[in-house]
Amino acid sequence: MSKLAEYFHTDWANMTATDWFGLLLTIVIFILMFGMYFWALRPKNKEKLESHRTMPLHDDETEAENKDGR
């Protein structure tokens, strides 16, 4: 085997339950992230996402109004 193949070699038979959990968790997170990127970057969702663009600024104004008693 080449050095690169040896580096990426995985001994599947000796993987522990923690190893399998980490592998599955990594795959699930990768799929969810890919789905989120696909959803967020679709042109038809642009208007919906742009409407929430300044949401953090509006939340700060609301909190300041509540503190002032207005």
C-alpha cells in the first residue's frame, strides 16, 4: 500500500461503540449542514431570508424600549 492509502486505512472490525457513534454523528451533521446550505442558498428562499436580515437590530430596540418603560 502507498503511504496515502495507509494513512486513510480504517480497521472497521476494531471500532468501538464510541467510534461508531462519532462516525454516525459526523455523517448526520454533514447531511444536515448540506441540506441547510442547499435550502438557504436557493433563490426562491432569498426574499424570506432577506426579510429577517435586521432581526438582531430590532430585538435590541425592543429590549431598550422595555427597559425605558415606553
